[in-house]
Amino acid sequence: MKKKILVTGGAGYIGSHTTLALLEAGYNVVVLDNLCNSSVKSLQRISTLCKIAPEFIQGDIRDRTLLDRIFTSHDISAVLHFAGLKSVGESVTTPLNYYENNVSGSINLLQAMKQAGVFDLVFSSSATVYGESKVMPIREDFPTGQPTNPYGRSKLIIEQILQDMAKSEPQWCIALLRYFNPIGAHPSGMIGEDPNGLPNNLMPYISQIAIGKLKKLSVFGRDYPTPDGTGVRDYIHVQDVAEGHLCALNAIRERNGVNIWNLGTGVGYSVLEIIKAFELASGRTVPFQVIQRRSGDIAECWAAPEKAAKELGWTAKRSLPEMMSDTWRWQQKSPNGYRD
Ligand code: NAD
Ligand code: UDP
């Protein structure tokens, strides 16, 4: 029997694409997800796509009894840890919830892994841990900054916990993957991002306008020191992010301690460029108005992807037009996400 990969948060946006990539690569996968921000339908669609079903356990990473049961009843070799809450705005209004879920949940998972003798971990971190870097592109050896909200701080705290733990317990092999801005969907249009309620992020907001669910985009500020005055980000296809996890999983087997890799393309696009690219891919107009800056936003942020290229043999392959057309295909096929 092949050893299994435990994927926490595997029913969610990035977790579902990674679960599919793992299954396609021949891994056995156990998904643990409490479905607080996802649907079991994503897993059903994965099974349709690759004709293999991941094993699914509905439950919470904060439930130690459940984790112990999972580790004793499955031969788990590594954990990909996606589970967590991710809404910046919500984290400001309910910070304790965020620290409890993300930080306490991660500690609980680490304790259960240690007890089970499982030391290979890939953790979903974020470019937000760099704070407001003055220098672009952002390299992994740049100092971490001051995240502007409890969500970002929860990611930074977990990173620091992992660093401390790996220093005192050298058997850990950890990847901290700092994602830039994952967008897009599987090219089949069967799985994609399905935000609850009003989207906070640019891409789902734009695609919901194009499908007629929302009226107008508010562009948060046009007075940034960027070429067109709007915020610049490193948008990366979720399929490339998923593939980055498989490469990291392989790489940590030969690398003890904590390894940090950016998952970005190395190219930044402005909000106005994204609107244009989406209009081109979809043939729809995206009406917008410029309003004041969103509090906590930074002007620009893009990755130096060379370390991941050199050490993981991974680079983002998919173009901006592909990110746009895959988002649009998913939006058209599932206008109500997984709620149909
Ligand atoms: P998502 O919300 O779609 O997926 C997270 C999954 O975790 C969901 O299925 C949710 O139900 C599950 N979950 C949450 N709390 C849980 C708990 N206590 N126990 C079990 N399951 C739980 O989010 P995503 O966009 O797929 O992000 C995955 C990870 O990547 C998150 O940790 C997020 O913070 C991180 N990340 C995401 C982005 C992004 O732009 N999407 C950027 C940087 C980092
Ligand atoms: N943005 C915007 N309007 C929106 C959502 C986002 O103008 O409704 C801008 C935001 O200011 C930033 C970029 O789009 O410059 C990406 O924002 P998103 O929330 O998607 O990701 P972030 O980089 O903030 O994590």
C-alpha cells in the first residue's frame, strides 16, 4: 500500500486543485476539511475529472482526537496544510477566531504530526508576510515585514512557530510556500474559486460582474506610485500553484529544516491591466469606478521566482490570458459556484 498525503483544507480553492494534481500524479490522498468555506462538491468533481476519489474526512484541524485517529488509521507520509480562514476584512472584526483557527489549529496539527512521527510538511503561507517591501521583486531572504491585519499576522506567527520548532527538532522537513495572488481555475471549468457572499478579491469580483451578478467594480485607488496609479500584484494561475506543491513535496524529502519558496510569476499587473485582460478573454465589459484606497493595501508586490526555479525546478507556466479565460470558463459553467 502506497503512503498517503494528508491535505488539510483540500476541498477549498487551492487545496482542491492541488488534490487533483496529487491524484493525477499517483498519490493517495486523504482530505480533511470542515467545509466552513467550501463544498464537498469540489471533491466530487475532482473524482469525475480523474476517475479517482480522494478519501474525505469532514472534520476540524482543531480536533486533536480526530487528528490522532487519522494518523493511526492511515499511513500518512506528509501533510499539505491549506486549512485556515483567509478573509482579511473578517480577520479585523473577529481576530480571535482567526488566531484560534489558523494558529491554534496549526499547533494542534503539528503536535499530532509529531506524535505520529510524520515530519514532512508543506504550509500555505502568503506574500503578505513581507509587509510593505520597498524593493521589487521580493526575494525569500528579504526580512518579513509588518502584516497589516490579523490574517497576515496569523500566517507570520505560524511561520515563526515552524522556524522555532524546526530549530529544536531537526527531523522536520518543512516548506513555507509564500503565494502571491492565485487566480484562475482548472481548464475544464469544473473546479474553481467559490467565494462566500460578496467577493473580497479582485478576480472573483470581476468575473461576477461579467456574469451579471454584480454591477460595477470599485477600483481601490488610482494614486499609487505605479505606472497607471492602480495597485500592482503578481497574479499566478492556481494550477501553477498546485504544481508548485508537488515540487515542494519532493524537494523537502532531501532538505531538513525550513525552506522558503515564493510561488509567483515574477511579473506584476495593475488593476486596470487585469480588467482589460479579462474583458479581452470574456468579450464582456467590466464597468468600474475609482474610489479611495482600501485600508491596509500596498502599492505593489511581485515575486522573485528564481529560488523556486533553481531549487524546485518549478516555474509558473500559464499566461495572463489563460488565467483570464480559465476564470471565465469556470464562472460560466458554475455561475453559482458549487451551490447549484
Ligand atoms: P479556501 O478557504 O478556499 O480553503 C481553505 C479550506 O480550509 C476551506 O475548504 C475550509 O473549509 C477549510 N478550513 C478552514 N478552517 C478549517 C479548520 N479549522 N479545519 C478544517 N478545515 C478548515 O482558501 P484557499 O484560497 O484555498 O487558501 C488555502 C490556503 O492558502 C489558506 O491557508 C490561505 O490562507 C492560503 N493563502 C491563500 C491565498 C489566496 O489568495 N487564495 C493567498 C495566500 C495564502
Ligand atoms: N482591488 C480593487 N477592487 C476590488 C478588489 C481588489 O481595486 O474590489 C485591488 C486591490 O486594491 C489590489 C488588487 O486589486 O491592488 C488585488 O487585490 P486582492 O484583494 O485580489 O488581493 P491582495 O493583493 O489584496 O491580497
